[in-house]
Amino acid sequence: MRAVILEKFGGLEHLVDATLPMPKVGADDVLIRVKAVGFNPTDYQLRQSGHPNLTPPVVLGRDVAGKVEACGGNVRDLKPGDAVFANLVPRWLGGYSEFVAAPSCYVAPKPASLSFAEAASVPVAAMTALCALRRARPDARKSLQVAGGAGGVGSWAIGFAKAFGTTRIVTTAGSDASRGYIGDVLGIGEVRIIDYRGRNRAELAAAAIAANGGLFEIALDCVGGAMTHLCCDVVDFEGDVVSVVNGPKDQSHGIAEADEDQLFDRSATFHFEMISAIAYGAPPERQAIYRERLRDIAGFVERGEVRLPKVTTVGPLSAATVREAHRRLESGHTIGKLVATVD
């Protein structure tokens, strides 16, 4: 089968086209004929830095959509011919290929209203956003600050927050294109889009608080760095900060960089959300949560409660298109989600 492999960790030049044997299908696995693959920041981060569970050559790619080709003997909820989408956690990966075999607990029926390219854009970003928001128990009474609203996770977070009844949403943007997308596609009013360009830490926090008319019950960090500071600076007393990137800094980084004191002084809670944590370390019986989350997401989509973020197809799957997707993600200014088709 055709695939794009990472020969060794490091630069883009190590992503190359290859022909590989068909994957083996275990008793609990499904074999998926991939129709489209999605790209995530974790893809280039794994390419650059590696991971203890991965030994090159390796096929990257966590988001896929396609059709079930075959099922292992223990699989009962899927059958050949089913249209599916999947979140292939880092111990499995394999999305940059014509076929992938994965435990059925990471696979669920594709939302019927979505194309394969659209469905391939969904799993990782939507699951991250949904799990992160649920930690903070959003509802109509709470306001939400989203750091990085134009990206994949941020786009989904804004959509899910609206589905939960949250209407007071403020988000950041760092380009005119991002501002336009957040306003036109995600439906956030101009006064609630905070341009972070040229603002220091105090100025950025003041602008966000002014746009909301006060501190935020929930602050979601999808970016890290200065945006982690922002979320810790604007969270309300007994509020919730949720990060999908990194934790808060303490005074060992210098008082000007510290976040923990701010959180402590407001009796606020900081949550970490890494959706692959259960796959890495939890008992096998807990793995089914991934299938349940994918089905939850499909329900939101099928009921029309969330709008799909912008999906950009970079082209048919090849080393060249994968490198291009990684370049765009590394820029830090990707709007929505990137996908490649698989013929």
C-alpha cells in the first residue's frame, strides 16, 4: 500500500513516499480503507521531537475517515463497508496511508452529513475541545475566553460552547484573516475578538476583560505561552482555566511570568486536558471512552448543534502535501483544519 513515512525525527525532508505491507488486523481491530486524513499540531511536534513509543520509520497521522475493509473476530459494532472516522492515538497512528488497522474502540460511524474530507478534520480537534470544555461545566450563565479561536480546537470549542448555551464568548486573533473567519464563520462579534498584536501581558488581559465586562468563569488555552498567561489573568474567582497545551508557570520563571499566584489568589482551578492520556496509561477497559466521545461529537454534528470549522484540502496524500500541511501548521496561523484526500 502507498504511505508517507517519517524516516527519522527532525526536518520536513524526512517525510517521504513509500510502499508498505498491508497492516495486520488483530482480533479487536478494524482495517480502514482511508479516504481522507486530517492534520494536527501533534503531527509536526512528533516529527520534530519524537516520542518514546515511536521508533522510525513510522507513519504519522491521527485523524482519518474512510470505509471499513475488514474486522477482527471480536468486533461486533462495525462491519465491512461502514463509513467511519477515527482518532488514532499516538501509540497507533498510521493515518498517512491507504489503509490503517486500529482498535475498534478508537473508531465510530462517520456523521452521515459529512464528506470523508470533512469527517477527517473532526476527531482530534473536536474531541479535545469537547473534553476540555466539559471539565469547566459550561452553561448559559458562564462567560468563556478562548485563546486561539481561529484554530481547529478553538473553532470547535466556540461551537460546542454555543451548543451548551454559552453566549458571552471572547476570543483572540493575530491576523486580519483570523478576525474575519472568527466573525464570519464562527459568529463572534467584532468587539469580542481581541487582537493580541502589539499588546503586552497587562494590556491584553485588560482588553479581554473589557470586552466581556468582567472576569471570565471559563478560560480555555489552545495556544500556550502568552495565551496561558492571558487565561490565568482573566479567570474569575472560583473560575476554571483549561489548557490543552501546557501548565501555568510558577515564580521560578520570574514574578513577571508567574501564573500560579494569580490562580491561587482567585481560588481558581487549572485543568489539564490531554485526550491521549487514557490510551497511554489507563486500563484497557477504559479505552471505549474514545468511541463514546466520537459518537457524542457525531451527535452534535447530526443534530446541527455545531458548525464545522473551515476545512482546507491541501491535495491528494503524498510526501509533498504532508510537508505542505506541516509547514502551514508550524506557522501557527492555520485557520480551521487541514486535510488530504486518499485516492
